[in-house]
Amino acid sequence: MRVIRGFSVVPNAAVCAVAFVSLAGVCLAGIPPTQQPPTPPPADSQPSQAQSGSSSSTPPAQPPNSSSSSSSKHGHTHANDFLVVGTVFTDKAYALAGAHLRVRRASEKKFRWETYTNSRGEFALRVPQGDEYEIVVIAKGFADQANPVSSKSGISEDTVVYRMQPAPGGKK
């Protein structure tokens, strides 16, 4: 029996890297053939479903305004937001992973935003622009730190760095 190895490529049909048996033409590779995607019709001539007489395997196109993003449903964009980016370090200048950051407007008592630092001690938090904020950093074994941040300057981003001090009297 003679075995020929090679590739068989047929346009708009199946492609299979196979080992063919010389007369049978059977794919022995065990890999199902993949299909090329159908070429789209020209933009100026769209055939209607009634003319083609057969159903198409592609789903009907949706209108461009039917987006599924949550920001378009509620009308909120992040164009006017203020980004607070920062890093939290220990007293020995090591990155402090898992520090809890809570943010509130300076005029309010309730904290509205919170986040945690990543493994490199970094964080990023988005808040509405045009207000004064207070950021409180809480970490086990360290004294809490509270610092003000202003988003009234017209700049859309501020970078802050915190160096935590050990808690007095031992660990929390």
C-alpha cells in the first residue's frame, strides 16, 4: 500500500493536513477539516432573502445603535472622570500588597469608593471630576493615613504615593 503525505487545499472547502491512501482518498489524520469563512457579498449589492431562496448561515446584521455596553444604556461616560493613580509602600520602602483604600468627598462622611492595592502596591481609582476628595489607606500593622486630593485643577489625573508607618503599640 502506498501512502502519500502532504496538504490538500481546495478554495472555499475543506483543508486537512493528512496522510492519504492512494486510491481511497480517505483522511487518516483524524482531524476534522476546517472551513474557510464565506466571502461577504459586495456592499453595493445586498441580495434579499426572498431572491436567494435558501437560508443563510450568518446571523442578520444588527443596527449600529444596538450596543450591549452598560455605559450607553445609562448615558454615563467616563470623559469627565478624574483618575487617582498611586502606590503604597511600607516604612522600609517595600510595595504593600492588599492595602485597603477608601475614598469619599471631603464634604461627606460616607465613603463612596474603595479599592485594594495589587501585588506591586499599585492602585487606580476613577471618581467624578470637580470636587475635593479624601483618601484613607488602611493596612494591617500600619497606622491609617488620610490625605486630601483635589480634582478641581482641570487635569484629569493625579498620582499619589503613600509611605505607611508602623502602628503604635504593635500590630492591629
